[in-house]
Amino acid sequence: MCTLIFYSRRTRDFELSAHFFRLFLLWLWLVAGATMSQGQSLDSLPKTPAPRDYKRLDIFPAISYSPETKLTLGVIGIYYLDLRKGDRSTPLSTIDFLAVYTLSKQVLLESRWEMFTHGRTWRTRGELLLQQYPDRNYGIGNNASVLVAEVNDKGTRDTLNYLNYNSNRIKFSPVVLRKIRRNLFIGLQADLEYVYKYTVTPDQYFFLNADSTRIRDVPIAGLRSGMGFQILFDNRDNLINPLKGTFVEFNDRHYGKWLGSDYTFSYYALEFRQYLNPWSNHTLALRGLASLESTNDAVPLRALSRVGGHKFIRGYFKGTYQDNNMLAFETEYRLPLWRDGQASKLWQVWKRLGVAGFLGGAQVFKDPKQLSFNQFNLAAGGGLRILLNPKSRSNIRIDYAIALRNNSDGPGKRQHGFYFFLGEAF
């Protein structure tokens, strides 16, 4: 769930100006005040079980500034709910939410949930999103080779490898699962997304080569509606920030006119995550993902397999590489600095900190024959972690990542990203 994101296409767009720095200090001060006011022990995870919070709400400010959105104001929070008081075999249910408004009159309302009944017999998860926000269309393929020239009001030309656009979006993706064996669930899922009021942002633009005009072949607006099933194996010791455990998820969804969808295609995906606890409270997190879309028709842009974003291959803008199929991997090492026996008041703040390093790569393709080991789009980075709640292990993560693929930001340039978020990427 997003707290803040600062992402830029050029170095000059990414400069930490005095205005941005003041906003960051304000945000950090507000978060520190909110977390310290909770009155909880800041020691490392308790060695004996502590009383559970049957109902708890953590709220934090979301403040950011970027060239695309200008000043962004909002709130973010997590609501913890125990649907079976006193039963420790049932994990705490969580509902994340985000509400953001920008001075460019952009709106984002988002909520994700993960809820359990007694004994984890039933489990529901999903996402609800309302969005009026800018986005980019990089076209189809694994090379981000589109070249678009935008001309502003002053006649200045700006060469990009994507086309800017605005749209409104509504998304609802619920999943209902039933436990069939210990840690194994199966159930039904739906996926509904409606994109409307699609407009290209620049008043004047033109393509610099013939291949770039194929960007017009990628549909964006319309309704996609699908249903299918999900199989999930999950024995992680913590859903928010695991130390150890395994997560395997298989998705099967089918979209068609019989569901009111404007698009007809089938989607299959297999995701594997492994969390290892080598010592202390360190975590080595591994993820692999394969996705496939089967159709003879065009797939809408937001339904494609897309590389990038704050939760997947950080360092690339989401959609820099997109196509019907994808293979991807990620690895991350998380090293909390939390220690016992530190009584100084200064340590009461600093002992909340941790660091992380990560590496990931993904490749999109239409035909399996296009797969090649030297065509993975790699990215690497590191970041800071701030512990919010010792019981739930929820963190704020502050990450910087750089794309290792040449020309990802246009000829001779590489992308990079700076992210502020609540919760780990995976």
C-alpha cells in the first residue's frame, strides 16, 4: 500500500529541492510523533506472546511532491481486526487504506484487505481502487524503444520513450478462499476494472519512427470483467513482514463478453515466495513469477504483464516493459537494527530502524521463442526501514532503486526510482 512515491524520468526532475526537503522533514516528524505516541515498547519482538489488539487503527500522513502530481496530501492507515478473540491460530485481519488528493486535481482512493475467520477456515483478500491519475504508455515489448516528441505551449520539444495520458479508473478484485488442508486454500476470484475519460496529455506530439506508431494498437479504455479460481499455499509466520515461510499462489481468470467485458482473454499466473531466517530477526526474501495471457485479440494495457512499480522490480516505472507473458524474479535481504538493552532516549528512536538491499529482473514476451537469459530487465537498490508496530512488524520502507537496463529511459538513459511506502514490497 502506497504511502509516498517520488519517481522521476530525468535527474533534474528528481532533485531534492528545498521545498521537497521541507515536506519530507514534515512528513517524518508527523510519522515519528504518531508512532511514539502509541506508547508501545520499542524493544525487539517479544519473546513471550503479548496481548492481541482485537481492534486497532494506525493512521499516518501521506505528503509528497513530484513534477507529475505537484503537492500531494492525504492519509494512509492500517486497521487490524481479530475476528476470533483469543484464538492465536487465527491471524489478525488487516484492512489497508489510502486517500490522496493533489494540487493537479488528481484523486486516489485505495483499499486492500486480508481477512480470516476462526481457525482460518475462510479467507478473503482483494483490492478496491478509485483513481484519477496520470500514467504512461510505453507500448508493447521488452525494449521500451518507443520515441515520442511532445511539443509544449512555448514550442519546446521534449523527446520521450512513452506517451503521457490521463484516465479515470475503477477496480474491484475480490477473492474468497476455503481451507481444504492446513495452509492450503482454494476458492473463487473476480476481477473488474473500468477505465474511462481517457485522454492523451500533450496537445501536440508526433512519433519519431514508424515502429512507435504501434503504441496506438494498445487499447486502454473500456471494461474488463473476469472470473476464475485461485489456489493458495501460505505458511508464513507473519503476513505483513514474514521472517520465514512459503507462499505459493496460482491464478486462473477468464474474461469474456458473457461477463460484460469488452475484452476476451484468459490469464494464468504462478507466484512463489520463500522467506528464510538465517539468524536473529534477519530475513532473506525470494520471489519468482510467471504469467501467461492466452488470446487472439488485443489485451488492454492495464491487464498486460507489466514490469515496474513500487512492489515489483523497483527502479522501473510500471509498464516500462509490458506484453502478454512474463518471467520475473526478485530477492531482498532485510536487516533490522532492533536490539534489547538500550535504555537511552536517543536509542528509543534509532532502534526502530533497519536496512534492506534488493535485486530483481523481469522479461516480457509474446512468443516463448523470444526468451533469452540476456534480455532480463534488471534493477537493484536498497533502503531504510522504520518499525511502526512491534506486534504486527509493520514497517515504513524508504527505497532507492536504479534500472540496470540501458535505454530504459530513452536512448542512453536509465530510469531510477525513490519510494516511500507502508509495508514491504513482498
